[in-house]
Amino acid sequence: MAKDLEGKTILLGVTGSIAAYKAPAILRRLKGLGADVIVAMTKAGTEFVTPLTFRALSGNPVLVEMFEPATEWQIEHVILAQKVDLVLIAPATANIIGKIASGIADDMVSLTVMATKAPVMIAPAMNVDMYENPIVQENIKKLEGVGYTFVEPGVGVLATGIEGRGRLAELEEIVEKVCELLSE
């Protein structure tokens, strides 16, 4: 298989959804295609998968705290935002979508999104009622209107046992969309 993402740097934003357990598999697939993957997490995301997992798989520091002592980047969110070729938020909660749509930057994921000029791709994962909420849908439309790309969630049985739209899109679909965006 060709290394479609050779030389590309991707920020993987991981938020507080039960689907966060799928994010390490996304990271591995992106790395398998040659990408350098840097992970930023919300505090809620760390409740589902630890930063250590992502550090071990990516070989890079994982950004969680806005005010941690600097690693290799001086002002991490700004330098990182300039360094990446794409920001992928997977899974994306209603909370992170709402923050970004409202211009709120109070965690490493939303802060980096606000500082980047790179394309942003968002893969929502949440309860069907949350996903179908008119406010969430309006936030998605707002972000699409300014050029953000969404990978629509799948339909199936959700963590709550309810069936509906809200499952994180299939990993292959997410990775394929990343490759498409970075080949344009």
C-alpha cells in the first residue's frame, strides 16, 4: 500500500465520548500511511483513554493541559496549529462542536483549532438525541459554512442501548476522508 500521508502532520483531537476507545486505531492507521500524528485531548477524553496510550502509539507528547510546562513547542497551540497539515477531531462531542462554533477556546483541542489555518475535519460521536438536537445541527451547519469538513456519524446501537445516528463513522471512512482532504 502506498504511503498516502508521507510527510504530513495530523493533529488528532480526542474528546470525551465513549467512542474515544476507537481513536488509537485511527492513529495507527494514519501512522501506517506515513503521517506524523500528534494528539491533543480534552480532560474528558482522558477519562476514556489515557494520554500514555497515545504517546506510546504516536511517539509524540500528548497535549492535555493548556498551562503545562512547554515541551518542544514554545507556545504549543500556536506553533502546533502552524505545523499541522490537518486537524482531525475524532470523536467529536456536541460540547466540542458547540465550543468551536461559538469561538470558545478553553482546552488544547479547541484552542488549537482556533489557531490553525489547516483544514479541520470533525467526526461526531454522540447520543442520537444529542446529534439530532437543532442546536447541534445548527452548529454543524455553521462550521460547514466556514469550510470545516464533517464525517457523518453512522447508524447503529449506541452506548445507551438506543439505536440511531450517532456512532463514530467507520474508521476506514474517516481515514479515507483524511487522505482525500490532504491530496487536494
